[in-house]
Amino acid sequence: MSLEDRDALRLLRDAFAPQDPGPPETNELVHRFYTHWFALDVSVRDLFPPEMDAQRAAFAHALHWVYGELVEQRAAEPVAFLAQLGRDHRKFGVLPSHYDSLRRALYATLRTHLGEAWTDAVEEAANQSLNLITGVMSGAADADEGPAWWDGTVIEHMRVSRDLAVVRLQLDRPMDYYPGQYVNAHVPQCPRRWRYLSPTIPADPGGGIEFHVRQVPGGLVSTAVVNETRPGDRWRLSSPHGGLRVDRDGGDVLMVAGSTGLAPLRALIMDLSRYAVNPRVHLFFGARYRCELYDLPTLWQVAQHNPWLSVTPVSEYGRDPSWAADYPDPTPPRGLHVHQRGRLPDLVTKYGGWGDRQILICGGPDMVRATKAALIAKGAPPERIQHDPLSR
Ligand SMILES: Cc1cc2nc3c(=O)[nH]c(=O)nc-3n(C[C@H](O)[C@H](O)[C@H](O)COP(=O)(O)OP(=O)(O)OC[C@H]3O[C@@H](n4cnc5c(N)ncnc54)[C@H](O)[C@@H]3O)c2cc1C
Ligand code: HEM
């Protein structure tokens, strides 16, 4: 049986491996595959954004993992993953015919790529695995009767700092998600470019949803959202993903938020505030400047009414820049912990490794990596530390 031929599957897996040296998107096979697929099926090209590097990396990574599981003769997890991917792909406008052209293009590219190594056994393993991958994805997409996406209208856009916006939307139908999850979002200013955003409030049966967006330097979508989003804009959101959570019976909690990394932690805190008794939660909320700690007034209000929550505001620099005067002053009334100056990884670990805590870290990838490494170096058990994927 070809899906039991581990040598053949290993060969296919290795074709999707990141090439050394170089970033993952340099996989030559995947490059050639997309060129071939777009030539074979011109209707497919229009679904993708012009810049394909991140996509090539995500595709290679997914297939490398799936083939790795098949090599180990494990089917349950990859089948569940592919089914979810297929359901999620409905929002891109993927059609059954696209799966057929993908299968043919990938088969042909693999065959050319493997050259002399292409034996009858590899041929059979390739055919069966490609049938499995495309069959599971398209089958799950067909079978799902739930919504493929959620559309909503922007009702409020607040520029809370130079690089930060709070965006509120009214969804056409409510979305059910767990606090701490994130969605893939599509905004009208940037067609075909989907970016992950984390709702900042728990799911609202009335369909309200809120996002906090930070403009990253040179960032396409975040720049558009912070500068150009207007009430009336129509956004499209994917189904929710991610598993950040607080176990209310799992002991005290440390949360570390860098800038809009606050979003999912805020949703979790708001959810906890429905209960009278909770584990103690200590939140470090950091930014470059004090004036960028845009949500302190809300956090102050929540902490006022919920003694289990304490909040330490942190900024890298002592003085605010001159443009701070152009935006609302986020200084809360007295009552929060004393403001601290420094970088989050250094400040958080000044108090030890927090090894007895459930630890949740959210923010830019560099900050998350640095904070996690600093906590582990101070003795925090890695398995107690949660964070979202650092890229898609
Ligand atoms: C699970 C998850 C949840 C997220 N939730 C939120 C959220 O609630 N609010 C929010 O504002 N953002 C959030 N992000 C980040 C967001 O999805 C985008 O990556 C970010 O807005 C940049 O997109 P862009 O199109 O502006 O930049 P791009 O045009 O894609 O990239 C431009 C440059 O910025 C760099 N870059 C990309 N992302 C970041 C980043 N996060 N920090 C620093 N540099 C970066 C890239 O490497 C590149 O050099 C989340 C990301 C993930 C993975
Ligand atoms: C019918 C065939 C398919 C079509 C038309 C298609 C199309 C797309 C599009 C348009 C995107 C978004 C690109 C972006 O935002 O930059 C995407 C993302 C992605 N695709 Fe596919 N795809 C197909 C099949 C597959 C298969 C077979 C896999 C791997 C098993 C796969 C893995 C991924 C991954 C991992 C992502 C990134 C995650 C995400 O954005 O959901 N795709 N795909």
C-alpha cells in the first residue's frame, strides 16, 4: 500500500523541507509549483495577493508537516488539520475545480523535481497522498454548513495614538468565539491580503466586535487600518482560531502584553470579570512611550472592581514624544501599580521566573520570544507558557 511506503513518503516530505541556507520561502519546488499552477489555471492567481513569499512558506510548512505525519504513519491529526484548513479556505473563494488543478500541478512539479528518484512506488505514494490532501480539504469544505466568513460594518474608528487605532464593527451575524482567540481579517483597502487580529472583547451575541491595531513600520494592512479605515467600511472575518486560555482552577496568572498584544488578554480578563472569584491575575502592559499605553483607563476601571486583577504599566522611554499632545492622555487616576520604566522581558523577570503561574505572553514576535526566553532562564517551566503563533 503506497501510503504505507515510508521511504516514498519520506522523499515527498523532504521535497517540502526548508532549503538550507535561506528562509523557508526559498523552497524551489514550491516556487515552481505556484508558477505551474497559475499557468495551468488562471482563475487561481486572482485569489492570491501579489507578494507570495509568506504564502509559499506557509504552504511548504503545512505540507512538510503533513508528509512528516504520514511518514510516521499517523493519520488522525493531519486529516483533522486538513479538514479545518479546507473549511477555512472557503473564505478565499476556493472552488472544487481549484483542488483538481492544484493536484495536477503539484503532481507534475513533484515528478519533474524528483527526476531519477521518481519510481513506481513514489508515483503511487504521490497520487494517493495528493488525493488524500485535496479530497479531505474539499470534502470538509463541501460538508460544512456553517458560515464560510463573517461580514461586518465598521461603526467606529478611534485614533488613540499616533500608531494605534481602536476599530469597532457590527457583524451581520454574531460570531461565537472563545476569549483569547484570533481571526483572519480582510479590509477593503487591501484586497486579498488577510491578516490575523484578536478580538478585544468576549463574543457578543449582539454581533459587536472590537479590534486594536498597531501600525508596524512598512506594514501594508496595519497602516491602512490605522490611517484609512472609516465608518461604513465592510470587513470580512474568518472563523476563530487559537487556544489561549486561563484555567480558573490552574493557579495564579501572569500576563505580559506588548502594545496591541493586549487584545486577547483583555478579552480573557473581561471574561474573567463575569465571576466573583478568580485566580490572581498580574498584567504587565508595555509600550515604547507612556502615551502609547492607550487602554490604561479601561484596565484601571476593571481593576477597580476586580481585586484579583493588578496591572503594571511599563514604558521603554521616560519622556513622551512631542506628538503625544495630539492624542488622548491615557494616564489613569491613581490606583494601578507604579509605572515602571524598561523593556518588558527585563522588568517582568526582575520579580523572578513566575514558575508557579500560568503565563500568557502576547505582542510582536520579537517581544514574545525575548520575554519567553527570559522567563525560562529564570526557571519558568516552558509548558506553563502560552502564546499565539508568532507568524501565520
Ligand atoms: C495570532 C496573531 C494575532 C494578531 N493579532 C493582532 C492584533 O490584535 N492587533 C494587531 O495590531 N496586530 C495583530 N497581529 C499582527 C497582524 O496580523 C499583522 O501581522 C500586522 O498588523 C502587520 O501586518 P501588515 O500587513 O501591516 O505588515 P506586512 O506588510 O505584512 O509586513 C511589513 C513588515 O512588518 C513586519 N511585521 C509583520 N508583523 C509584525 C508585528 N506583529 N510586529 C512587528 N513587525 C511586524 C514584517 O516582518 C515586515 O517586515 C496578530 C498576528 C498574529 C500572528
Ligand atoms: C484549491 C486549492 C487551494 C487554493 C485555491 C488555495 C488558496 C489559498 C489562498 C488564497 C490563501 C491566502 C493567501 C494569503 O493570504 O496570502 C491560502 C492560504 C494558505 N493555504 Fe491554501 N489554497 C489551496 C490549497 C491548499 C493546500 C492543499 C494547502 C496545504 C495542505 C494549503 C495551505 C495553505 C496555508 C497553510 C495557508 C496559510 C494559512 C491561511 O491563510 O489560512 N492550501 N490558500
